[in-house]
Amino acid sequence: MSQEIMNPSWKLSLPHILVASIVSFLFGYHLGVVNEPLESISIDLGFSGNTLAEGLVVSICLAGAFIGSLLSGWIVDGIGRRKAFQLCALPMIIGASISAMTQNLEGMLLGRFLVGTGLGVGPPVASLYVTEVSPSFIRGTYGSFIQIATCLGLIGALFIGIPVKTNPGWWRLCFWVSTIPAAILTVAMAFCAESPHWLYKRGRSAEAEIEFEKLLGGSHVKSAIAELSKVDRDETDTIKFSELLYGRHSRVVFIGSTLFALQQLSGINAVFYFSSTVFRSAGVSSNLANIFVGVANFLGSIIALILMDKLGRKALLMWSFFGMAISMALQVAAAGLPLSSSGGFYLSVGGMLLFVLTFAVGAGPVPGLLLSEIFPSRIRAKAMAFCMSVHWVFNFFVGLLFLRLLEQLGRQLLYFIFGTFCMIAVLFVKRNVMETKGKSLQEIEIALLPED
């Protein structure tokens, strides 16, 4: 009974979180939408056999995402969280429509680039919004919705793409489908609450109270506003990149950037890429391989949902990276055996699925949520933008160099390197990351506030 009086109802904020999660669904969908139809697209648009063009269709999204993520901090601080969601949906709708209608490679690249800019803005805005509108006791659980929605987007893209094998023109429908959730996001966000934290730091305290009432209920408004007032409201100052790198908050920005870098250096995207090859060499279809990986990813996300507010962020991160290191050890052992042997196959596939599962439990969902919690409100949006830019840069280079390194170093050494980065991540988290479970954003900010 006392717990119910102390905590606001989670039911009030849930609809707002679900709408915000649409952007994560779109993120997952657009990352996976060209995987199955790529062959049909290349034949239709006349670049079949041109591996450079095929690679550009897949990866130009990353270039757009890098630019979008760089701009996201200024967008979200300038126009607010709700309008930023609506703004990021616009290039996704326009870009997907261009890709669906194009008759040439240039049109496809333009469409994918525009979609990428929306994808770059969307995830940092979603992490910020979920963190700022969630009650502290359930913030971790709600943060897991982002990873679950991303998984559902990837799985949705896989299933939408299946008919392309028998219907070569189906790929155009795959792009048209993505405009529906983007349009829903644009309309539904108009009815969602604006972030009270953003309103308060803009000096709009009365509006912040109204939004808190929508999210927490009337009886919790005064205490929520009192929490906000604990931290100085010096938000109108312009934040420069130099302040993020060398200012009084540079340490938390360093922690955030390093977490995202280690997330990518763990090799997660490389493992996703190589999974189909491993399965195919054992006679398993790529569709079945994608389903196995998708199920492992989704199952890990559900575990994260259950444990995020019980075990806490730090413990999940450490155990997740440790589990990924063990998985890479299995891959190293498998690489020493012939893949045609049953031992080599089971070790390799088992290690791969365990890697994806343990990633989805912590290293996948935690960094985005944790960083939006530990960054002070004054720099939160722009620091998230900077760290997401680091994420996209490392994502790009790991994807670009993976096959070349695999060729030069071999599976055994490359997976050993990935496993080493996972262990470095365990030590880094142990030494540098604070636990944020159950704390208000203001309590976290005060705890991390550097001495002047």
C-alpha cells in the first residue's frame, strides 16, 4: 500500500512511451528492409553484380544517420521532444516514398540517405524522451521498450521481405509499408505529453506542471517540480562541442562515448552480418538463420525488460559484456574445428546465438538509457547527439573493415579481438559506471556534479 502511494501509476505514462517506441520500430525496420530484397532491387534498377552499388544501398543509411545524430541535439533542444519526433518522421516518409518509386540507383541512394537522417535523429530523441517522461521506479523497464521495438522492426522487415523471392516487384511494397508507422508517429505524437524537463529548462514551469499531471497524476506534480528545482536552471546558455570535450562535464561524455564505442567494437554488427554465412555453410537457409538470430535478440530484450529495474543498469551491462566474451571464446574454439563437423557447427552457431542473446540483455538496451540518465539536463540532448555520432562512426568502420579483417586475420584471431574488447568493456563499466536504478534524474545529476 505504501509503495502504491509513493509511486505514481505506470499506466499514465505507458501510452506516451509506446508512441515514442514507434521510432525504434522504424529504426529496426529500415536497418533490415533491404536485406532480403537487395537482389531484386539490384536487378530492377540495373546494378546487379555491382557489389559497390549494393554496399552503398545498405550503408548510405549510416552516412545519413551520422549527420542526423550530429544535428539531433540542437533540434531536440530547439523545438522540443515532441516536434523532434515529428520532424524525424518526415525524411523517413519522403525517403521511403522515393525509394519505393525510383527507377534508378541514384533515386534509391537519395531515398536511403534521407531515411538515414531520420534514423540519426530518432534514437537519441527516443532515449531522451523515455528517460524524461518515465517515473523513476519503472524507467529501466520502459527503456527496454526501445530495444524490443527495434527487434520487432527487424523481424517485421524480415517477414515483409519473404514474398520477394517469388514476386520480384514486392520490394517496392516493403518501402511503402514503412510510411504507415512513420505517419502514425507524426499524428499520435501531437496527442502525447511534451517533456516536462525540457519545458522547465525553457522557463515554462506552468506547462511543465500540466505535463507532469498527464504523466504522473495530480498528487505527484508538486514533488516532481520540487525535484526539478534542485538543479540550477542555467539551460539557456549555448553548449559548444568544446564544452562537451573539455568542460566540467567532459568525464560523463567520455564515459558515454566509450560505452558506445565498446558496444560496436564487441563485434555485434559483424556477428549479425556473418551469421547467415555460418548457417548457410551448414545447410541452413538464410531465412531460418535470420529467424534464429531474431528470436535470440527478442528473447534477450524481454529478459532486459524484466531485469532492468531489478538488477540495475550496471550489473546488466557487466554480465552482458561478460556473456559476450564467453560467446566469443566459444567462437574461437569453433574456429579451430572444421565447420562441417557437428562439434564445430554447434559451437559456432551456439556461440553466435548466445552472443546475440547476451548483447540484447544489456549491451544493446542499457547504453542509450543509461547515458540519458547520467548526462546533466543542461547538456543532455547535445551530449547524446555527440555519443550517438561516435556510435555511428564505429558502426560504419566495423562494418566496412570486418570482411577484410576476416580475410587477413582469420576467424579465430578476429573473434579473439572482439572477445578482448568485451572484457575491456566489463572492466570499464566496473570502474566508471554508476548505478542509476530507482534514482530521479536530479539525484543522479547531483551525485555526478563535478566540483567547480
